[in-house]
Amino acid sequence: MIVNTAKKYSPKSLDEFIFPNEEACELVTAYSSGEMERPLILYGSSGSGKSLLQRLIPQAIERKETQVNKVICSDLKLPRDIHDLYGRNKQFNHVFTVNGQRYNYFIIEEFYMKSIRLNDALKIELDATLGTDLTIFSTNRFELIDRGILSRSETLEVQPCNSSIFLPHAKKIMQAEEIDISDHDLQVKLNAIYAVYKDNRKYYSIMDALIRKERIQCLTT
Ligand SMILES: Nc1ncnc2c1ncn2[C@@H]1O[C@H](COP(=O)(O)OP(=O)(O)OP(=O)(O)O)[C@@H](O)[C@H]1O
Ligand SMILES: [Mg+2]
């Protein structure tokens, strides 16, 4: 009866991802070809799909179960942690990739590094591993990123989807859950979410609430 639509209907592959605009679609599609080697920095507000893209891009490149190294940036406290992450003592890393993948993947979440020493260590690793390793960062703090890291990377602002762009996905979910709601009413609900939050996560919350309401009403009538 209770559904977590974010869990049940979250995109499982890049084909299902809802792009907020052409620019995002073009850059992400270019990465999914496996030919873009530079680190990618995904930035933007909460719930816009940055972490989701960090998961889906490696899968799209490899087209198979993909091994990735995922860390939260705040766990990288010393330059050594960064060198260890990229495998300082594993020289083969710079020639081979795990499982014959196109890349070794490094997913760094909540990217924010204040220390010059940490940024310098990261710059060295990004240079040394270019072509073999692909690092994808996500952050809400774009304006605080070191210029040297920015210089080495492609950057993409991942914007939240506006309500019209999200509507077709929301309709499919409502249909799959057999909820009787007109396009107009659904659009109005999504508009209200976009006006207040500009957060894709909140679209799922409102759909959960609509489904709950309908099902509880059904039980009591
Ligand atoms: N473009 C999108 N298409 C479909 N679902 C999306 C999209 N963006 C976000 N979602 C949904 O919202 C959830 C949260 O997205 P995600 O974790 O990627 O946000 P984020 O940008 O990393 O936010 P934060 O800055 O808070 O970490 C996803 O798991 C997915 O269910
Ligand atoms: Mg995130």
C-alpha cells in the first residue's frame, strides 16, 4: 500500500534518466561513449541527480556490472589517503583496469577540499591516471573548488528538472500504481513542488503522498 516511488522508479540506467536540458544530455551522452577522459565535476543543488549520474555513467560506459571506487570526500583527510585511493603502490593501475573495464572509476561524493596539500595530491593523481582512470565528482560547493582541479576537469551544472520535463515520468509512475489523476492535476502538484523546492527528490515525495492518500481513501470508502 505504501510505496517509495523514488526507490521503485528511480532510473536504473542512463536511458531512463530525465535530463533537465540539452547541455546536460549532450555532455553525459559524450561521457557514456567512453571517449571523454577528463575528470567530470557534477555540481548543483540537492536532489538534482548528481549522485545518480555518478552511478549511471560508469554503467553506461561499460554496459555490464561495473566496479567503482566510491568515497565521501571528507574521508580523504591526508594526501596519503588520496594516493592510496588511486593505488600508489599498484603500478599496474596505470596500464590496466579492473575487469578489463574501459576505466577504473573513482566516484568522489560531496567534493570539497580546503587544504592545498590535498588539492595538490589530487592534481598529481588526476594527471597521472588520465586515460586509465575516470574520476567523477559531485558537489554542492562548486564555487569553492580549487582552480587547478577545475582546470583539469569538465564541469556540468546538473539542474533540477522543471515540472513539465518531469511530468511524463510522473504520469508513468501514477499509471503503474493505478492512480487515477488527470494530467492537469498532476502538473499542478508538480508545479507547486518546483516553485518551492526545485528538487527532483521532492517530486517523488509528492507522488508517494498522492498514492497514500488515494489508497487510504479507497480503504475508508
Ligand atoms: N534527473 C532525474 N531523473 C530521475 N530521477 C531523478 C533525477 N534526479 C534525481 N532523481 C531522483 O532523486 C534521487 C536523488 O538524486 P541524487 O541523489 O542524485 O541527488 P543529488 O543531486 O546527488 O543530491 P545531493 O546534493 O543532496 O547529494 C535519485 O535517487 C532519483 O530517485
Ligand atoms: Mg549526492
